[in-house]
Amino acid sequence: MRFKALSKETIERIKAEFPKYPNRRSLTLPALRIAQEDIGYVSEPAMIDIAELLDLTPIQVYEVATFYSQYNMKPVGKYLIQVCKTLSCSLVGAIPIIEYIQKKLEIAIGETSEDGFFTLKVVECLAACGSAPMMQINDRYYEQLTPEKVDQILSDLKTNGKSDLATGPFMLPVLQG
Ligand code: FES
């Protein structure tokens, strides 16, 4: 088959995972992650390619991709901001933080700032409840947020590409493959 969206390199990266899994279907999450790493989001043609590679139907891949918030269904900015809105974070100010970011960047949830730097998503618990409110930007956590910290973090990222206010890397070994 001629693949529509995934590059030869991406196909090879996914194929290299085959021996680690009992069957191809169990490779759906890693395959989506690899595709997203390589093209920035999970497009429809990419899902069709993954279905072909894993002997699944496109809808089976689509169901998985749309269930998990870590998969981007459309292109995102250079920095993907994911603010947790689950109970522990909401109780200590997640909603005002989300509203603050929206106002600051002049975007709604799911949108990307005009300069292409930031996309805002709202997600469920990211397992840092003890230091709520928190957000993840790309693969870094930022905790105990205040509007002042948000200002500093976004400014740092835009000017330096990193911020000393990061509290650690995001780790989810099962999905890291
Ligand atoms: S409730 Fe926000 S990290 Fe758990």
C-alpha cells in the first residue's frame, strides 16, 4: 500500500516496535505517539496509514486517538499548554488560571495564538494534584501556578525556549515505548 501521510522513517519507527508487543492492535498508542512526534499531530490520513500498518480499521484507530487527550487532532503551536481542570486543581484556582491564559493569549480553549507559539488545551488529572493548580507545556510540568508564574513561564518560553519554573519532565513510561 502507498502510505498517504506517514514518512518512510515514521513507518520504520512504528515497524521497529512490532516485536515488543503481543499483537499489532496493542501498538495503537505507541504508533499514534510516533506519528504525532513526527508530524506534530494525528491527521486523518495518518490514522488511515496506522490502521493499514496495524491491520485495523481506520475507525478503530480514530476511537483510540480521540479518547486520549495527549493526541492532537489538528496542528498545534510550538508550545502546547495543557491545564488540568480536575477537582484538586479546580479547588485551588485552575479555572481562573485557564481564563487568565485565554485572556492573555486572546484565544479560546483549543485555539492557537496568532503568533503560532501557544495552543491551549484543558485536560483531566495529570497526577500532580499535590501541587495544584498545574499545567503541562510540551513535556514539562509547571506547578502551583499563579498568574504571575504564567506570565513568567510564557515569556521565558517565547524568548529562551525554556523556563526555570519547570518542575520536571512529563513521564508516562507505558506510552514512551
Ligand atoms: S487534579 Fe490536577 S493534577 Fe490531579
